Amino acid sequence: MANKVLDSKKVFVYSTVHVWNDTRIYYKEIETLLQAGYQVEQMAVETAQQPELRANLTQHIFKKGSRLKRFARWLRIYRAIRQSDAEYYHFHDPELLLLLPILRKKKGTFIYDMHENFPKALETKAWIPAILRKPLAKVIKWIERKCLKYCDQVIFAESSYKKDYPYITQTTEDILNYPTYQPSFSSIKDTAQTLLYVGGIEENRGLWIMLDVLKSLRQSGYEYLKLKLIGPIFDADNEKIDIFAKEHGLISHIERLGRIPNSEISSHMATATVGLCLLKPIPNYMESMATKMFEYMSAELPMVVSNFPMWSKLMQETRSGYSVDPLNRAEITDAIDGLLRSEVLQQKMGANGRLYYEKTYNWTKEGEKLLALYEAANCEVLNESSVYQSTL
């Protein structure tokens, strides 16, 4: 593989799984790089939203398809990287670690952005037969360890991940998934009281818990209460929601918006009454901080969340909501009921959340860490070049 003279202000960002406008990849990391003067080339998956034409940004979009189609995407990525003159190759999927042994024939800095603890996550994936999950996780963990040694840098999206990767000797950095900074703005709440959830929507993320709680609250007298769901839903789950809504008279009380542009989400949060994050107690969830909690804080939206240790600590620190047992419907219903009955409590918790969001839990500092990581990598490249030239 021939090596070109690489451009230290050029970044190649690639994913075979994530959509081009993924919040972390596009609105946080790529936006930060563009504002810092980097030229960015991106390969990612299509969405209904068309890519944006922007200076210093080139995008190559994959058509959606089955998991088997990803192998064809690997080949496209390999060819594109081979021809690229970028110094930095920033990727986001564990499966792309498999390309590193051959890609390392090319000069450049390869950065793996770890969005989740993949081996641990495999132990709860519904599409994998239960009997195969743990054995498969062990195999993947072994392969991951072999491939990670080819990375130059590793980014952890959660601080908790690093305890499972003590063998990594390369530069690492925790770049947490806090929301981008948004100024506070006043808004009028919906006439109907609204429970809001933003994120992937499925059973382990609390879908049926939220629906059952909505049913209970409606039966207790909340005539105009509605549940607003923002995020992707599997077709099979959509069909089940339709059946549930018809059986319990909730058709007009459940609003499904699907995946919407990032710029539109804040207005829905600002007009909602209570934010929900009732994920089930799965190990991979319990050791991660759900980004939506910080997004609720940014919108001054009080919340009710699962009582995982880190989440409960956050609620105690910020006094921005309640943490509850996600498997206890009565406890969840009581917590939400308490917030719905008190506008004073809603405003107080919402203001507390906004205060901590502005002070700590926003992307500004994380973006600075990202740029520092790139600058440190560039210094290493320059030092290696100097050493090479001094030996001539």
C-alpha cells in the first residue's frame, strides 16, 4: 500500500453502522473538528434527512441494508482510506477493528471511538439466541483485544468502560457524551401534560414500562396526559403498541415521532412536563450515563430515571429528578404523579438541572479534550518525522 504525504489538518471519519447525522459523531465531534479548522471526510449510513453541504466537509453515504451488506461497506471504506491523504482515521464501530491489521500498512493515526462496551452489550442482545450470548461475548472479547493493539488512540464514551480494558497501552481519553451547549429559552408548556422519552425505543429501554405507567396514570384521573416517544422503533414493536393503545383507549395519548432532526428535539423537551429514562437493569446500561438525562437538564425538564447507582448519585447531586426502581410500576407511577401535581416542583427541579448542565454537563469541555487528543497525536507524528530525518 503506497503511502502519500498526509495532511495533518484532515480527518477521515467512518462508520458502517451509524447514520451520518448521529448526534455524537456529526453534531458533536465533526462539528468540533470543522470549527477548529480541520477538513473532514465522512462515510456513514443514510437517513431520511439529506446530508448538508458544508465547507470542508465531504460525505459518502451508504444505502441502508441488512447486516450482511456491511461487508461490502468494509471494502468501500478500505479503498477510500487507501486513497486518502488524511492524517487521522476516526472510526466508531467495533466490527471495523477487523480492518486494522491490513490498514496499518498505511501511515496515519487510527482512533477508535468506543460508544459501548461491545462484549458486555452482546450478553443482552435480543437478536442473539440466549444460549450463544456469553460464549460469543468471550470470543469477541478475545478478537477485540487482538485488534485493539493496532489502534493509536482509544476514546471511551463512558468512564466505566476502561476498567474492562486494562491492557490498552495506547493513549486513551474519556470523551463523554454530554449534549452540545444550547442557550436557555422560554417556552409554553403543552396544554396536555406530557411524558417524554428520547432515544432508541424497545423493551429493554423501558417501552412497556412507560406504556403501563401511562395506562395507570390515565386510570387514576389524568384525562389529558400523553406519552411522546422520539426515536427509532422496530416495526414489530410499533404493531404491538397499536394493539395496546386500542385495548386501553390510549390511541390519542401516545405520540410516536420516530427519528427527527437533532435541531427539533429541544423544542419537544422544552414543552414537555416530565422526562423519562426507565431503562431495565442490564449491566451495560447500569454502568453508562444515558445522554438523554443531560439533554433533559439542558431543557429544564425534570425527570424520572432508573435507580442505577451512578444515576441515583446524579439525581442526588443535581436534585433534578427522581431515581426509581424501573421494575416497580407503583414506585414509578408515584414519582411521576408527584411531579405532575406540582408545577413548583417541576420548575425547581428543572432549574436545578439547567444549572448543572451549564456548569458541568455540556459538550464544551469534551470538545476541547477531543481537539487536545488530535493535537497530541500530531505532535507525536512530527516527533517521529524529526527522528527519521535526523537519521538520514
